[in-house]
Amino acid sequence: QVQLVESGGGLVQAGDSLRLSCVASGGTFSTYAMAWFRQVPGKEREFVAGIAWSGDQMYADSVKERSTISRNNAKNTVYLQMNNLKPEDTAVYYCAVQRRWNPRERGYEYDYWGQGTQVTVSS
């Protein structure tokens, strides 16, 4: 059974940094795309960043200059480093795995999801 467990969220101030982690278990993920999404109550889940099996990355415009997604295949882990956090980054952040080589921005194309970790940025 595949499980994704996120960690690293919390309450921070605007301008701070956070590193989110997601550990995958129950399978082999080195050839799958991994991604981060986020969701605010009342809004649709939105794509934040994705990383291909090759390490190629893609980002939403809203975080592109402030974030880095990376992965450690030996640890089945994907990370999201976010810098210069803004109040509008406040959301629940979800890790997702897609059984494709390259990530997509559409959430419905992902096969596995974590439970999410809350990130709150105060102004």
C-alpha cells in the first residue's frame, strides 16, 4: 500500500523559509513524477511544483523565483524549499505521485496523495 507522509509545515512570519518533506513508502518511486500542490479552504487545489524522474523541475509562476523542488530517490523523498514566504502562501500543502516520468499540473492525473501539512504565514 502506497503512503505519502508530509512534514515540515508550521507557522512562520513573512520573509521566512520552510522546507517541506514527503516520504513515500509501499513502492518504488524513482521513475515516477512527484509534485507539491496546495489548497486553501473554498478554493481548488493548485499545482506548486513538480519534479520528473530525471530531476527536471517545473513551478507555478507564483512560487517560481522563491522555491526549489528536489528529490532523493534513495530515500523515496521529495522536498520543497520555499523562501521569502508570503501570507498568500498560507495553505495545506500536499505531496503527490504520478505514475509517469514527467509531472503534470492537473491534480486529477496524480495517483497517490498525502494527507497534507499546514503552512501558515503571518504578516
